[in-house]
Amino acid sequence: MPPPKKRMKVQRLEIHLDPPLLAWLRLEAKRLDVSMGEVVRRMLRKEMGA
């Protein structure tokens, strides 16, 4: 029997961004070929020193 899958609790945050910041986020996501959410997660990880 395979081991049980680990569950990760994810908290959804509602973030309101100014249009210029949103545009930058879209461009950065496209440049890195990742989702906008992933760009935000990477920024948060970097900010929190993880």
C-alpha cells in the first residue's frame, strides 16, 4: 500500500494591488514562466528569510 499523501493547509489571501504593481507582477510571471501566485510566494519567502 502506498504511503498516505501529505496534506498541506494553504491559506488564501486576498490582496489588492495597484495597477502598476499588477502589471509588473504579470510581466515578472511571464519572464520567469510561472504563475503570478508563484511570484508572490517567492517574494514572501524571500521577505521572511526562508
